[in-house]
Amino acid sequence: MNDLWAARREDARRGVEPLAVRMRPRSIDEVVGQTHLLGPGKLLRRMIDADTITSLILHGPPGTGKTTLACVIAGATGRRFVRENAASVGVKRIRELIDEADRNLGDTGRRTILFLDEIHRFTKAQQDVLLGDVERGLITLIGATTENPLFSVNSALISRSTLFRLEPLTEDEIVEVVRRAIRDPRGFGGLNLNVTDDALRVWAVKSEGDARRALNALEVAVLSTVDAESEQSGGSDRSDASRRSASASIEIDKQIAEDSIQQKVAVYGDDGHYDAISAMIKSVRGSDPDAAVYWIARMLDAGEDPRFIARRLAILASEDIGNADPRGVVIAQSCWDLVERIGMPEARITLSQCATYLACAPKSNAAYRAIDAALKDVREGRVLPVPLYLRDKNTSPVDAGSGAGNRVRLVENEKYEYSHGVEGGLTGQDYLGVEKVYYEPSGEGAERAMRERLDEVRRRRRARRGDGS
């Protein structure tokens, strides 16, 4: 029997939907942003147009349209759409979804898209039940997560899915989203609403590329203004105020916009953690102290552990500066020690001092390249024995032909040559056993003098061995 109250209940549900839900795009062409995925000729757009959608994992910051995109894909491909949260869906529910998808495919020929929000919370027991039918194509799985799936999603899901990263919307794209909500009947198109450009820019900047946050701010600004007018005019409820405001002009200026969104929220999940530290390191390496301190400020404001930043600066000091400025690693070590002792907020000053010094220092990765080249030879080539004359005299191997108790007898040219016993402190001694150069100082900073000195040392050593001048 039909439920006589179903329509009324549905209207009530729609009446409380927030603006961000009402303004959700209904087609690919209504999606704002993500042109790197949905632009002409891009992979995801081609997959949608050709109806060749396979299992996907959509990852990116909040408010970038992951849920919206899943809905749009289902609509564009004509597939049945089922939405669940990976944190709450159990094995029993998964089996029910599989049975429903199977019946629907048999009865109507329509395949089912299962959208799993927070897919990084999907357990092994859940995926064991689902993945067989995903592989057979009975269900198309679309997962969404704000985490980096390579670190947070089960490898079994990763191997069966195509990964797409959604990026935060640009300021202009946020403005476009808000303007559309102002004009559209689903939004505030029925109101005589005037929003200044300054107000739009406030939301574009403070939303940090999060369309949902910008739309929520618009809704707060409009409804709070309407409610204020209702109280002043003696209205009894919001519907009364909305009806009167359809003809009355509603002004949203910069101050109202700022009040509606309050403090800017920094987006800083796992991706932000790795991306920001990567940006800081590359800024120091690129000798840009301004960019380096910005990324440090970005991390500190998001609650990053200052000791983590200090540790990475210490690594960077050896990796990217090295002997071009040997003081760099000393300063980085001091920075790390002080950060450990001082803590925040004062540690920010020490981090800034260290980062700006390292950014302005001459750069060389010669020491870094030297050890990696040597490790490569050790791991891939035949390990060189330590020459007899360099070995510890107390652990020298015995001469197998001279009896177990006799030490190896060294011929004259195999004796260790004591460097301090010759003029200039240089002998013709071979310390490796093969001709190999690993450390090649750059011409930057202190390494310029090191290079000149090392070239002279190598020339004199060859001359003492009689290998030429």
C-alpha cells in the first residue's frame, strides 16, 4: 500500500538540506574545477564518455567534489548508485549490496556503483567479501578519502583501482561556485541578493579551495541576515522572512562575509604533511629563504611537530649543502638541539634562523653523491678486500703456506707508509686497491678550496707512485 505521507516526508527532508547539497552538480558540465581530470581528452573524462568506468579511488582535500563526482559518474553512465561509509558498513551489509546488485543487473541490465566514503577505513574482512564481485564487474567500486591512498588504503584495493587526485579549487573557481548558488533557484535565485566582490573574495581565500566551506559560509551569511531582518520587522519565523526578502534587497558585504566564515582552516592531512615538508626542502635547496620560511610557517600553523622540521633541516644540511659550507650541518645540529629544549612557540625563531641560513648558503651534494656511488659499487660489484698493508696488524690473516701460527710476510712495496714520516705528509700509498673517484668537490663555497687542494693531492700521489705528473 502506498504511504500517503511519503511525499510530505520527502519534502521535509529536502527542506533541511544545506546549500552545498542542494547545489551539487547534476552533470559533468556543471562540475567546477578538476580540469586535469575532466577537461577535454583527459583520462577520467574519456572513461566517463565511453562508459568504461572501472573501480576508482578519488582522493584529495575536503570539499573538492569527491562525492559529487561519484554521483555524476553514476548519472552519466546510467548506473545504479549506492552510497555507504566504509567505517560503518559491515560484512552483512556488503553481502546484501552484492545480492541487490546481482538482482538489479539480472532484472534491468543496470550495473551498480558502490560509493564508499572514507575508504581508508575499509577492513580486510570487508574487502574479502567484496573484491571478488568487483573483479567480476558485478559492482563498480568508487572510493573516496582525504588520505593518501598509497599509505592508507589496502593494497588489494589499490591494485584493482585507478587512482585520481582531486585538487583544491582555485579562488576564481570558488567565486564561480558561489555566484552560481546566488543565481540558481536551487540556491538563492529566488532572493534579491546582492553580494559584493569583496565578500566573494573573502570566501574564495578563506575556504582554502573547499567549495563546501564556501557555500556553507554563503548560507550562514544569507540566513543570518534574513533572520536579523525578520526580527527587526516582527516576523515570526524564517519562512516569513524569506518570503519578504524575495522582494527586499539583501546586502552581503565584506564584513558579513568575514563573520560568516571566521578563522581560515588549514587543510593539512597526510598529503599536506609530506607536500609541505617537500616544498620546504626544495625551497632551501633552491636558495629561496622566503619560500622556506613560508612553508615552515604553514606547517607550524597546522600543528606540525617542530622537531620533525628540525630533523629534516639537519638531513638537508649534509645532503644539499655539505662541504660547500661545513658550518651548515653544525647550525642544523644546534637548531635541532634548541628546538628539543625550547619547544613552541619560541622554536619557530630557531627554525627560521636555520632555514634562512641554509637557504643562503652555497650548495653542494658532492658528499651525498660520493657515498651513494660507493654504496652502489659495494652492493652491485665485487667487494674489494682491504689491502694487506692497511689491515689491523693484530688481525692480519695467516699465510696458508707458512703454517697456522705464522703471520703473512709482506714484501717491501706492500708496507704501510706513514704519512707523517714523509715531506709534505703525502705518500704514494694506494688506499683502495683500484682507481676510483667518488668525491668530486663542486666549485661552490668552501668546496672550491677543497677541490683545488684535492686536485693537488691526487697529482702528487700519482707522481710519487710514478704514474705521471
